[in-house]
Amino acid sequence: MTFPERFSDLPEYAFPRLRGLLDVHAAGGDVVHMTIGEPQHDFPDWILEIIAKHNHEFRKYPPNAGSPELLSSIAAWIKRRFGVVLEAASQISAVNGTREGLYNAAMALCPETKNGEVPVVLTPNPFYQVYAVAALSVGAEPIYVAATADTGFMPDYASLPEDVLDRTAIAYICSPSNPQGAVASAEYWRDLIVLAEKHDFQIFADECYSEIYRDAPPVGALEVAREMGADPERVLIFHSLSKRSNLPGLRSGFVAGGPKSIARIKQLRDFSGAPVPLPLQRVAERIWADEVHVEKNRELYREKFDIADEIFGDVEGYVSPEAGFFLWLPVKDGEAAALKAWKETGVRVLPGAYLSRDVDGKNPGHGYIRVAMVAPKIEMRHGLTRLKRCLYS
């Protein structure tokens, strides 16, 4: 299979596709951007002081896997947050945000064959687009498993045929989920880990929204795996500072897991990685050690959850998200709804189908729009109110 043939199976990326849908029409009001999950809350002022203090380190080639100080700071955060003790040097690698990590982990760890056949990569449907691109890049077969209201917005991988599970090399899970805001329970993680142990595949746990929640902090995949005594290589977790700390432009995150898996990821990064500049690693080192700004950020999102519930609470099929910062709003046709909202109100939202794949003639995102609650509260309330009047009145 050639490179173009592999990628011909992938639809156009969501945001160019959205521009093609909306930008040929004039906005129906003051524009409110609610499509991309780009955090807009403030980050700590002292970040700039750290960059200034360490600006001379822009003259140095930074370590690909992260400085010892950064890795130690991440390990300390993992221990505080999840109660899991990791060896910083061998079980953690810095990455340029979760997207880069999620992609390169598949490149480093997916085998060429599984039980003598083409390997399978499992992905929830809807899904973060990098999961599918990673699968296709390594010549694996992506299998899209619906994550709908009927399954608690988490994919039921155990429902797949035994022959598919026996070929599975990697299973992606996003918790809290993008776009639905659902949280995988400890029981869900246990069941998935048991399934992975039985069929010998790895779990890639995309937990980049784990620090934005309403009530209890989401349970982590790695803490459940450790409690179960699972193979240390079974689960890898991916985190970043983009959502937790409102620093999407820092391009700083990490992957953590078993030492064999991390060694292979580091080896790939030695050849192809783009390391985070050292002054920015110094920022990340300090940011992972601070929870004050994280709690302030979380409280702002809690207020936004309440605003969304106030506006959409009487909409049939509305599910208040447990975590993250997206609304997954039910509509008859997501594409038609997004176009109507733009033409009549100027509010930009994303059709759910642009985040999903058709499987057996059904697209689980067709009847939804995704709305990002990242704008300031007043602007967000204004946008959500216009959406409610336009689409549900």
C-alpha cells in the first residue's frame, strides 16, 4: 500500500473543511469563535520572568527527552495527582504537546504485523484526528468504534470480534473525552486493561483534559494499571500544558509508561524529534509544580459549565459534560446547524460529523455540533444564547 493510497481513506481535516462550509457566506452577526479548543484564560505572569532569566539557553541544543529537572518535576506531579511512582529518567519523555506524542508513540511502538496479519489500531468514533493518521502512517488498519450516549460516550472495545482484538496492537482512549466531555471510570479502565492483557495490545490514554473537571478529578489509566499489577508496558499516558495551564503555544507535554516503550519513543525522537527549547522546558518544570493557577482555571470552567446548563438544560438530549471544555449539542444535522448558526448569528461551531467517520453508513457525530467554551464568560454566554435561539427555538 502506497502512502497516497493509505491517506485517501482519511477525510479532509476538520477546520479546512469547516472554512469551506462557512466562509463562502457572510456572518449573520458579530463573530464568536467556538470551534477550536484553544484556551484563552490567563497563564501565570511569572512565566515571562522564567523565560527572561533563562533566555541565554536558547543558545543550547535542548535535550530531546526533556531536561532532568523537567522530568523530575513531571514525575513529582504524577505522584501527587495519581499516586504512581515513576523513574523519571526511564519512564517519562517530554513531547511537543499530546498530538506529537500520540502520533510518534504509534510510529515507535506499533508492530509491522500482529499474529502474522495487518495490525489494528482501535479509535473511538468521534475521535481526535491524529489517532487515525497515526494508524495509517504505520500501515495499520484503523477500526472506528462508536462512542455514543448508549455507551456512555466511551467506545465498547470488548464488543469487537475476537479476530479483530487478536490483531489489535494499540487502542486509543481519550478521557475526559473530546468532544463529549465523558470520563472513563475506574471500572472502565480495569475492563479495558483486562482486555488488553488478554489480547496483548497497548493502551494509549490521551488524558490532556484531565485537569478540567467539575467535581472529582478523573481517574487515570496508569493508576488503575498499577493497582491491578498490569504489565508496566501495557498503558502509556499522554498529558500536556495546553489545557491544564492555558499554554497551547508552549508545545510542551509528556508521555509516561513502561521503560521499554519509553526507550523506543526516545530513540525515535533522537532521530526525528523537535525538542522543546530549554527556556521553555524551564517554564514547564515550574508549571508542573504549581497547582494554584490550575485551580483558578478549573473554577472558571466550572462557572462556564453552569452557564451552559442554564442555557441548554431544557434542550432534549442535552448532556452536561463531566469534564473538558466542549459541549456536544444534539441537533438534527450538524453541518446544516453549523451553517445556519453562522449565517444567522455569526457564531462558529463545528459539525460533529467532521470529527467522526462513517461506519456501515452511520456517522455518530452527524446529529451533533461541538462547541468550545474557551472564550471569556460574557462572550461565551452571548454566543451560547444566540445558538439556543437560532437552533432550538
